[in-house]
Amino acid sequence: MGELKILTPYELVDALVASKERSEREMERAIPSWESTELRQRAAEAGLPIAEQQGMNELVYLLTDGITSWTEDLSQGWGASAPKRATMEKAHQEVLEIIRNSAATAALSGWNREMEAKRLLDEPSVELTENAEFARAKETYMLRRHEYILEFGTVHSHLGVRQQQLQDVLDGFTNSRDLPGVILEFRESGATVPGYGRGAAIIMLNNTDLLGRSRAPLIVSLIAGQLAVSHHDMQIVRSLIDRLSGGAPKPGVPLSESQVSGIMESYRKRTGAHLSSELLQRVADRRKEVLNVAEVSRADSLARSFNATRAMTTVHQHRAQDIRAVEAELKNLYDGSDNYLWDLIRRLYNPSSTDNFPVLLFGANLDDLKEEHSARQVMDRLLKIATEMHRPGVDRQSETAVAATAEAKLELCTLIEERILTMKDLQKRAQKEYLQNLHARESVVLSSDAYSLSVARLSKMLKYSGPRPRKSTGMEDSCVHHDHTTYLDVHGL
């Protein structure tokens, strides 16, 4: 497990450069350099700004310059707010689940269902306003949110400023190239896998990426990669406008209601996703000319790529969340008291209706596993130890008891670590399959370019002339200093 360490600017630069070099080696294995060159060239010919060096330089420099202005590290405040944030997020998910199960979102799925649920939380439908369960759940969420902001409002407000700063940079970049805008959305809990909301042009990131400068290359690479996917999305929409029955409308001519309905239905059939009316309007407003035959052919290839990866994306999101949940339990087990160990064993044998950990760890509740199952055998031994330790009169501080507790903790940690490795292996295999698709390959190549360029830019900005300082410079950053995350880690490669 990684530990929080304060890095001086020079240590941070060394760590980032090492991470960059590792990432470039892994990138070469995932997509050979000759193919990366071809992918960049085709994307540039299709009008993707960051596929050209000038566009990539501008985006990376603007984002990196903004992120390096975050001189205050917010990691400690974020960590202290974790309990209240978790309570708030639980209440948030409970009210969203009620909305997801309502008739208002029944026809939607994936990102679109999630976005509509969020909208209905703020602007409830008539059905929801008459739902007593929804009213109670929303009241609880608003109360928990108020408590969280009241105590940790400073951290919250700093994150809001940083979010807006990145959005302003992205708006300036797209506007200068007369492209439809893209929305950055940061999740409060940090439990979201970074990604792109198809049919809505929303790039989703985690609030935890905004805590300090050490993750700047990762943020930049994620934004660049998802910006590429948003361009793919908009090309698909443009091609559908150009192929409306009755002929393509002239640029600047508003679409009729029937045309909007036809485009949205065609988008759903081709990509498997829902097209938001907001994105369709943004694309239509910026449309200047009709696509040529080659551009339409490329748009069709991208639509097939979107459709082929629709189910993969959902599975990836869920599996990544499951991995984080299991890793969090492992960390708590390492860091927690013996009581946490005994409580975890109890939860595994007698889970509550809302505790999904046994299923995450074993694929089923323990009672449903056969006695000869290896996990069941390990857990039966641990239950025997736990039962013995809680018998009346047992001295838990005795040498025998301490040894038994250590043995139980080691066995359970080993079991959980093996499960995490299995889950990550499944994730990597799925991501390699995902990378066989056109939009994914272009996105990862451009993420790689942005990552390398931002590391070089950040290194130059943080370095001093002269010898390396031995004492604190006042420019330190908090960073988990054990295995630095890169865009490739996020993509599961």
C-alpha cells in the first residue's frame, strides 16, 4: 500500500519523468509507434486540433500553466472530510437510485440515464414530487450536503475555482477553433472512472485530481484523450445531419422537430447511445459545410466503434468501482485495529442487505459457496480463530492470541490481495479488447502525447537553476509515492 509523502519539486520532477518513461515503454507495447503516427495523421486530416503538434502544444501548455498555479495542496483537508463526504455521497446515491428506478428514466441507459437522474434531482418531474420516498431521500441528502459544506466549505470552494479554471481553458481552446463546446464534470466522491458521456459531450473526472499539482500530467492527458472522443462524437452527429432524408440542410438553417427526432433515432441505432438535444444543437450551430465522402466514411467507422464498445464501457465502469471498493477494505484492514478484522470477518459471514463486499470478494455470499471452495476453507479457519478469540476470559493480549490475530489478518489480506489481482487482470484483458476499436486507439495515442508533453512542461516549470535544495522550499506537493499513476493505468494497460 502507498503512503503519503511530501515531495520537493525536484523529487516530484524525478518521479514524473520516471513515470513518463515507464508509460512510453508500455505505450509502445500497446500501440506501436508506426501505427501511432498513422492514427495521428488520419485524425489531423479529419480536423481534430490536438492531433497536430501546434494544437496539442497549445492545449497542454494552457492546462499545465493553470494547474501549476495551484500552490495550496488540499490533500489533508480532503482526507479530513472523508467521513462526512462518504455520508453525503451515500445519501446522494440513495436519492439518485430512486430516480433511476422511476418511469422518468426508464427509457434511458448508461451515461444518459445518470445525467437525466441528476437533472431530475434538481428539477423533479410531477411523478417524483408526489413520491414520498423521493422527498424523504432528497431531504436527507440536502441535509448531509449542508453539513459537509458547512465544515469543509474552504476545500469545496477551492475545488470549485479549479474546476472553473480548467473549464475556461477548454472553452477558450474550442471557441478559438470554432468547435462545439465540451463540458467538464467533476464528481464529488472521487468514485468515478474518468470517461466521456457519449451523446452529451461531457468529460467526467474526479475531484481528487484537483487536490494538488502532482497529478497535472494525468489530468491533462485525460482531458486530451476524452476531447478526442468528443470530436469523434460530434463528427458522427455532423454526418447524420448531412444525410437527412430530403437532403442536407444548408449550414445555419435551423433543424425542424422531425429532423431532430430522425437524427436522434439514427444516432441511437448506430451508436447504441442517446443523443442529447443540447449536443445536437451545439453541433448544428457550428456546422459550416457538408462532410465529404471520406469524412462520412470515417464517421460511420467511429459510430461502429462506439457501438462495439458500449457494453465494454459499462462493465469497465462497474469493475473499476468494485476494485476501488475492495482496495479500500484492504487498506482499512492493514491500517485498522484488530476490532476491524473481527468486524470484517463478521460482515463476510453475515452481510447486511446493503453490504455487497462478500459478493465482490467471492462472487457470492459465503453460505452459498461449497465447503471445498478454497475461499470458504480459508474463511472457516478465520471464523474459528475469531470465535476462539471472543470466548469469555480469553486474554487477547497474550502471546498466543496476538499470534492468532496476526495469522488471521495475514490470511484475510492475502485472500483480498489475490482477488484484487484477479479483478485487475480481467480489467486489463477487457481494456486490450477495447483498444482494438478506432476511437479508443486514437484517444489513447493522444493521451500519451499529452502526458509526455505535460511532464516535460511541468518539469521545466518546477526546476530551479543551481544545486538541488536540501531544505524545504515551500513548494512541496503531496503525492502517493509508490507507483505513480499514468494515463495508461487509468486505461487499464
